[in-house]
Amino acid sequence: MPFPSPCPPNQFLAHLPPTPLVPVQLGEGEPVIWCKLEFLNPSGSTKDRIARTIVTKALRRGALQRGDLVVEASSGSTSISLAQTCAQLGLRFLAFIPSSATNERALMIRAYGGEVRRVEGTMPEVIEQAAAFAEREGAFAACQFENPDNTAAHCNETAREILAQLPYHRVDAVVSGVGTGGSLVGLHQGLTAAGCSPLAVAAIPKCGEGMPSCVECCSLEFSRKVPGVIDGCSKIYSDWKETNPQLVELPVADGDCLEVTKKLWKLGFPVGPSSGLNLQAALRSLELLPENSVVVTVFPDRMERYFSHPVFAHLMVEMAEENGVTEPVEALCC
């Protein structure tokens, strides 16, 4: 008779190693930024951390039971992470996503057994519809934009991993784009609690000239070329911003974000545009700091969920020309 398994079959989320923290340098003589490779999480993004924390804590306190329905409003990555987590833990999942989210994201959610409902309109409208559905149907609402477990995941896990991996005794600045705000707020809180006094830098992608208003985001101050970075939705960030004197909001041109993303590809990093945003903002943050400062940022997700995003447009055009396709690039990318 075989020995009983020490854990339920098929489950691996409680047995994951830390993601690497590596020094990244875009060219010889360029500054070094320490980057947490969050795209190496199981579903391919840093949102795996908050999905695990939110769902497992809800299960422990009895707010969720096997077979229950979890609902979330997300531009994509959080829903992918929640879909995988729910598949691991015997839960059902329904994602409300903006119509502008790439098809790759919807396919990944469905591959894990989740359901997808696309919503026309801004991200606040997506959030509103998800909340109304959860209340009406008695489903568990993950509420990533205000759930304190989001921040706790990065404060208790990501920040501790960074300090254990960094070959220094300090972090002088931590840099991240703001979607839910959980990464920046949680990292800053965790590093501060450990004795560091880091500058917090919110990377803000700015729309290029003539860029129309973004459906996924909520303000022309943010760019639709860098998905997952959202203005005005995060209660986590807005509440923290009011009381944090160590915060700088650093605008970065969306074109620069995409160019840095492509440079990272050439170095072998399979990342999405938010990694280019974070690295470019981290490099610019050095202008605000003393010489030899230690700056940390995250590479949030993988490139595969952006194949139909404009960041791949140049490659789509090259491949189309090689294959004799004459369709305009707008027809090749959503």
C-alpha cells in the first residue's frame, strides 16, 4: 500500500522557489539596476503572488470552499493568475476584462478553465460590473484594487526575497508601474519595515503625441501601449499616496518603454512592455539619487501575452513581408 501524499495531488503553488534578482545593464558603461524576474512565476507574471495570497487566505478563513466561484475585474494578468490558482485549488473563476485586452490573455484564462466576459468601456466600468455580478450571485470578489492581501503578498514575500538575494545591506529606491499599486506599496512597506529608507518611484507611461484616450486605462496621462498600468482605479495606491512623503511619480514616454522592452529581448529577457517601463523609470530615478545608489525594480510579466500588442508590430510587419502578406499592420495586431 503506497504511503499517503504529504500534499494534495497536482498542487505546486506552495512549493515555489523565489524568483531571481539579477543586475541588468543595457550596455557597456551603462548603470546597473537590480531586477526581480517576476515573469518566472508559474503563470508568467507577478500577479501569481497576489492570486495565491488572496485565495489561500480566503480558503483558510472560510470565505471560500472548493467549488465556489471567484470573480475579478482585470486587464489580464491578475485574471490569468487567478484562473491558474483556482484550477489548482478546485475553485471556479470568472474574469471581467476590458475589450482592449489582448486575445492571448483571454485564451490563457480559458485554458485554465476560467470564464471570460469582455466589457466595453473604461476599467472603472469593468470593476463596477464585476462587483455587481459578485454581489448579485454571491460569488467571492477578489477586489485586487483595494484588497490589503494584495499589498501583503509583496510586503511579506517579494520584499523579503529581494533583501535575501541582494548583495548589499540597503535599497535606495524601489520602482514600479502602478496597476493595482500592490507591487510598489508592498515593496516599499516591506523594505521600510526591514530598516531601509527607499525612495518610492511610481513609473507613469505617458501617451505619445496624438495617442487617443485609452480604453483600458482611465486618463490620457497613462498610455494604452503599456497594459496593466492604470490611473485612478487603485484605492491601495491612492490611500498610500496621500500619506507617503517618499514618493515620486516619474513620467516615461510610451515609446521609450517599448524601445527598452525590445533591448531587453535582445538580452534574452522574455518580457512585456511593463518591464521596459519599469527599467526606464529605474534608470531615470538615478538622477534623483546619490552616486552608487542601489535601485530595485521588477519585470512583471512575459512576452507571450503581447503577441498581438503593438510592441510586436515591427516583427509582425517583417514576417508579413517575408511571407508576401500585404495587409496593413493594424490588421496584424489587435
